[in-house]
Amino acid sequence: MLPNQKDIQHNESHPSTRKKVIVLGSGPNRIGQGIEFDYCCVHGLMAIKECGMEAIMINCNPETVSTDFDIADKLYFEPVFWEHIWDIIELEKPYGVIVQLGGQTALKLAKRLDEKGIKIIGTSFDNMDIAEDRGRFSDMLKALEIPYPKYGTAYTTDEAIEVANQVGYPVLVRPSYVLGGQRMRIVINDEELESGVLSLLKHLPGNKILIDHFLDRCQEAEIDAIFDGDTFHVMGVMEHIEPAGIHSGDSNAVLPQFNLSPLIVQTMEEYAEKIARALNIRGLINIQFAIKDNIVYVIEANPRASRTTPFIAKAYQIPYLNIATKVMLGEAKLKDYTFEKKLKGFAIKEPVFSFHKFPHVNMGLGPEMKSTGESIRFIKDLKDPYFRQLYKERSIYLSK
């Protein structure tokens, strides 16, 4: 160490006096979270600048557009960890922080921000926590009289076995606030359940465990929407080709829906609006559904941009992320916009896998996400050979 080096303090960042908004990115691309959220962050930054505010980006991925030097007014190329973020907040003193554009990584930091009294732009932390805490969310659905799979919560293996026998096997075992369905699994008996719970507690100690009755052999679909406190707008209704049980990130999703009845779609949209109003959403929300015996069940809600938000925006050619960010900032209302969807035919969200880079990984798909990205395939109609092959494979699976 050079003489007196420990006393030298240097900071090349000089805060301005402008009104500032910080956007938290998603960090390095990895399974469960990737480039889709970079699209969301970039369009959010552009919207902030259009509103006349200083847009500050915190992210640490050199492969993403959000970390290009000319996208944000100021870029902090730092890990998306609390210690780094808090130092930046103390220096910049922003008007607020946006956590809804950076996926689950950014969303998990909302609690720390709330505890420090930092303004979270958009949906409040408590309402986001209701959606993320499986138990609180199910209680809310019960109050709204919205069907959902039977569930129970546990903290030990004995409690989990007791709950599983009450709700009935097969069950889906999952923790709260996880990335890409991490540690989620479907089990069919007490022995498998005990093994799954022990593994979960080992890697996520102290985490509340939710045990849901698994709705086998049913159709899965999802809705992405925007709510501004008054108006609710459905960006898109997507129907999964694979049956429920495959993580949504690993499923082929068709936009718009192709095999759901008008009544089912209307019910999904009604439930989605009920949930958005109950959670007092400001900005984006994604809701996933399971349909069995013509009953629509709500599986989960994500109070943030989802992996499919960029997919819908590109397919319909509507700047949904720009609009949603301005709604979060309170700078716009949905009634100020017209939404002309320009998609001809259908768009299919295709998961991208990298199993060739991980040859010893189990390639079987389930509730824990394994894809590393997604792409879009446009088809004119449902006679398309690619779609017909996917749907044929689904029919074979359901017939077993």
C-alpha cells in the first residue's frame, strides 16, 4: 500500500440537482432470469428521460443494452446487491427506485428499500409481498372468491407431510421469493415430500414452505396487464401448449389464445382485474392460470414485468414498457393511449435451452425453470407445421 493511500477517497460520480429515478437491473444472465428483463429496463429508462427526469441504471452485465454508456443518464456498473445499491442511494438521493423492471432479482430488494424509507415507484412493497408470499396471496384469493389449488404452509418436514395429506397428493412444494421456480418440485408421496423439503430447507433455511395440491393434466395460460389505479388493460392472453406442471419459462406460449373458450378468457380477465385492484397495482402484473373441468384456477401473480412482457410488446408492436413506466411514475394514464394490436396470425414464445453446454444436466422439464432465453416464431394460422407438431406432442402426453 502506498503511503497514506488508505486516507485517499476518490469518487468520480458527481450527483446533479435534477429529479432522479433509479432502475434496478437483473444482474448477470442466468437460468431463471435473463435478457428479457434488459429489454424492460431499457424502455423504462427511455420513458424516465422522456418525463424529464434523470435516469440512473444499476446493473452489472456487459452483454446487455442497459449497461451501454449512452442508454441511461448515469450508469453504475455494480452488482445488484444491497450494499452496493445503498451506497449509490445515499450519494444520489433519488426521488425513487423502480424494482418492477429487473425481474425477481430487483423485486427481492424491495423489502430493504421499504425498511429504509426509500420510495418504491409503482406498486408498494406490502402489496408486492402479498403476491410473493404464497400464503398471503392464497388468503387474498379466498377473500376475492377466486378459485385456487388447495394449499397449506409448513416450516418442518413433519408439518409438510401433515399438510400434504390434507390437500391430497400429488402436491407442488415451493418456497417464496425464488428465481425461476428454484427448488420447486412435484411429489407424489410422503417419502418424496420429505426429501424435497429437506433439500429446500438446506439451501433456503428459514423459508416458509407452501404445499399446493397439483392440478394434473390441465391447461395453463397467463395474462400480462397494466393497471393505473382506474383503468385495467390486458396486454395479452397467452395459452401454453405444454400442460400445467412445466415452468412457464420453459413452455411454448401462443399469443393470442387458440383453444380457450370466450367464457374462459372472460373469466381469466375478470379474475386478473380483481387481483390487480386488490393489490393496488401501479404498472405491470402477470397472472398465471390453470384450467381444469372448465374451472379457472389462479396459480400465481407476479407484480412486475414478466418474461413475456417484451414478447407481447414486440408481437403487437405496442410500446407497453414505455407506457407502464410512465404509469408507475404517475406521469400518464391508460386512457391517454390507444392500443392498436398489429399482429396478423399468431406469435409463439419459444424457450431456448443450452443443454449442449451442460451435458450432464437432467433435460426433463418440470416446475423448476431450465431454459436460458426465448425467441419468437410468427405463424399465419394454426395449420402451421411447427404448431401442429407441438400440439400433437401435447396430445400424446395427455393421453398417457
